[in-house]
Amino acid sequence: MTEQRRAALLPMLALTAASILWASAFIAFKLAFQAYDPMFVLFARMLVACVCFLPLAMRFRNQIYHPGDWKPILLMALFEPCLYFLFETAAIKNTEAAQAGMIVAMLPLLVAIGAHFLLKETVTRRTWAGFALAVAGAALLSVQSGSTESAPRPALGNFLEFLAMCCAMGYTILLKKLSARYSPMFLTAAQALIGCLFFLPLMFLPGQRLPTEFVLIPALSVIYLGAAITLGAYGLYSYGVSKIPASQATAFVNLIPVATVVMARFALGEVFGLGQYLASALVLTGVLLSQDRKARPAKAEA
């Protein structure tokens, strides 16, 4: 394999691996919540990631800091992991993992819409039509879903997952701008540290309980979320976004719904009904319809 082909292939492999890891995060969250409260899970996840970054701390000393960049770095981390995880945690508590994974398919559309308003990128009628179709499919998915013990309020959960995707949109746009000046690992470490500080006081909110026992599967799920997802998936995604346009990078997110449905079927026993499959197909059709190659590249990708 030539060096040029390898350079083109590595970002795609990284983004594919990140998407599969993110799909597994929905399963890990469900398992972790069986024994531990949400705020503890989020804090412990960030703490595990920070511990994993300790061996790299000395390398970050060589990272050149540009004055004033603390503002976009802080905003990036506020979008994700802070607000993103708050919304997604609440979503997972109220809907099925497979449904939440299906809502994630809307991220590429949201990035295109966000680039239109924030970066003045041209969005075609085809993209707008695809966005409308995907939103309709997401709404239909919620209507088709009945309450279960593990998904007591699926409509609310799916809406909260949509808000999480809005946060992911802001994160992706800022990440693309910052990745031109900072390494993927440095930005991922900054996310983990800021997230750890953000979720620490939230563990002591009324209604939140600190763990009193070690439960193997939920505890391993928390470690997996911190090491494999926060460190692995975000690191891989940051690397991919730094190498190719953000609009192309977010297209790999479309792998998440498919992988989540498969994993949820075998790990959690979740099964879609016919109406839910039709609604999911509507979401994916909207996403595919929105992929208009005539759209002008975002300025952030210049």
C-alpha cells in the first residue's frame, strides 16, 4: 500500500472504529445504570479517562498554546462531554438504546444546518428536505414506541437524545477549527479534564446516591466508557476530523444506528416492531437524501 493511500485510509478506519465504539456506549450506559446513579457514572467515566491520559501528560507540555483559545476549548468541552452527556444520560434512562442510536443518525444533518448558520455554508433544498424527513421519522419512531420498564418515556428520551445531537453539532464545528492548532489527544484530554471537574459537584445533587457496593458488570461498564469510549472513540474521532472535512467525518456517524440496533438486540434483548423499523428507515432515508455533494464546503474546513 502506498503512503498516499495509507494516509487516506487511516482517517476512515479511525472514524469507523469510533462509530462502532460509540454504538457500544449506549449498551454500556444501560448496564451501568442498573447499579449506579447517572451523575456518578458520568464523573467516574471522566475520571477513568483522566487516569488513562496521565502517561501522556509530559507529552502535552510540548503542545503550543495560542492565547485566547481557552474560550473555544472550554465551549467545545461544555458542548461535549458536559451538556451532551447530561442530555444523553437522561435520554438513555427514558428510551431504548436502539432508539437513541437511531436519533444519532441525524448528526450529519445537524452539522450541515449548523454550518449554514454559523459558518455561512450554503445548504441546498435537498439537504433541507432530508432534514425534514429525518425529523419526521424521529417523531414517528417516538410515537410508535410504547413504554417499557427499561424505557418508561421513549418520546421524552428521543427528544433529549436530539438535544444531545445539537450539542454534538457545536462540538464538531469547534473541534474542526481547533484541530488545526492542537493534537487530537490534547483536545480529548482537555475534554476529559473539564468533564471531570464539571460532573464532580453534580454527584452531590439531591436524589443522587454515591455507590455503596461494587457490582461487577456495571462497574466494568463504567471503566469501559472511560477508557474505550472517552479515550478511544473521542481520540479516534478527533484524529479523523483533523484529517478530512467535518461534513465527511460526520457521515460515518450513520454507522452508529445500525451497530446499536444489532448490539441492543443481543446484549439487552431489545426488539423493534414493524412501525419502528419503518420510522427508522424514514430517518436513514432523510439522512441519505441530505447528502448533497453540491453543497459548498464549510469555511472551517479551509
